Amino acid sequence: MRYVSTRGTAPELGFADVLLSGLASDGGLYVPTEWPTLPAAGDDYSSTATSIMATYIGDEISAEVLEAIVRDAYATFRHPEVAPLVQIEDDLWIQELFHGPTLAFKDLALQVVGRLFDHVLAERSDRVTIVGATSGDTGSAAIDAVKSCDNVDIVILYPHGRTSDVQRRQMTTVDSPNVHAVAVDGTFDDCQDLVKAMFADEQLRRDCNLSAVNSINWARVMAQIVYYVTASQAFAEPATFCVPTGNFGNVLAGWIAKSTGASIDHLLIASNAND
């Protein structure tokens, strides 16, 4: 599978290079040159996830290794179905995405992405520094995902006094030498601007071997496709999803699932006014 940037000027890359690059060099999101057909459902969440991700990874990671990575990632979840559906009315269901180690829906993707990073880097005898901005849940989920990685350092910027106390503690009490949580005197947007500026500095990006796990990393979007697929497979008729979203990375995964064959009728976006 080959990937191109949504902005059209970054070089075409394979999956492993896209994973490690994070944001494309022209500031775009790497996406596949063509969308694969959705594979048949697996026996459980992990097998379905493995089949879907394999269509985007191709032969860059063997089927056996990918399956082991995915199963190890979802073994950290407290519910055997990983992302179970709970019925609350006749035709209304909630998909629970909080059974991961940090209680954030982002665990669904990042537990896999962290392990993919470590595998690819080990094969290349390389090391990266992940830089990310967070309002709370992305940072704690990213840190938990890579805290045991041998080939990854992580620096997370968060707005001082603007995260929940639980999220702050999740980020700042991890006893791993590769984890660095940095409080910024400002807003989340200030943190995000700092991260984007780092990636825009080509010299810094090369010298520090920077990468990202925010929704600007295709691998995270790829992993999020799975729970839309598993949810849609539970119903005889096409389902409509109402998705709370900030920067639309989550609902993008839903759109991709729908576009590649998942039984999805509509995607409704719930967002704050942001004024």
C-alpha cells in the first residue's frame, strides 16, 4: 500500500514510513492512494482489526506479527468485546469506547500504534521522539501506549491548569525514562501550534527524528476504522452514527469505514460552537 499527502507535495511513502513520519512534510495527512475493499468480519474484535489493518499495511508487516501486535494491544482492555454496544432504547445504542487502560477512546488506536512504532523501529535499529499536544486524553493515552517501548521517546505538551486532575496525574506520574510531560502556560491551541512549528522546522524534525500520534498520524485513523465496522456489523440494517468530535479525526475514520463498505447510513457530527 502506498500513501500520498492530502496537500499533494510530500513524497509518496509506504506504510512504515508514514507511521514514523506522522504529519506529512507539506503539512497534510497521509492517506492511501486507493481505498481497499473492506475484508470479511473476524471471529472477535482483534481478528477483525487485524484483517482491516492488514489491507492498509500490506506486506510491510507479516500477518503473524500484526496479529500478535493487535492481540497484545487489546489484551490491555477490561472488556472481552473491547468496544461493546449497549442498548438504551429500541433503536438507540451506545458504543462503549472507554475500556482501555486510560479510559479514553483513543486507547483503541494508540495501544496498537505504540506497538507498531516499536516493532518497525526495532527492525530498523532506529529511535524516534514522538511530540504531541493534548487537552488531556490524547496525552495520557499516548504515554500509556509507549511507556514500555524500547525505541520511542515521547514529549507531550499540555495546557497548565486546563486538564482534569486525573488526566494530569496520568501524564505526570508515569515512572518511565522515555516519558516527558510538559506543562505549557497557555491553551491547547498554543500547545498544538508549538507542535506544528516543530514539524515545520525540517532541520529540527530530522535532527530529533520527530514523529506524532495525534490524529495527523494515519495509523491512528486506520485503527479507529475498526470500531465503526464492528458496530455496524451488529445490525441487520445500515446504522447511523452520531459522533462527538473535536478535530474530526474520529469521524474521518467513520467516513472511511462507510466508503470502503461498512453498513453505515449516515454520520452525524456533534461539535461545540468553538467560539
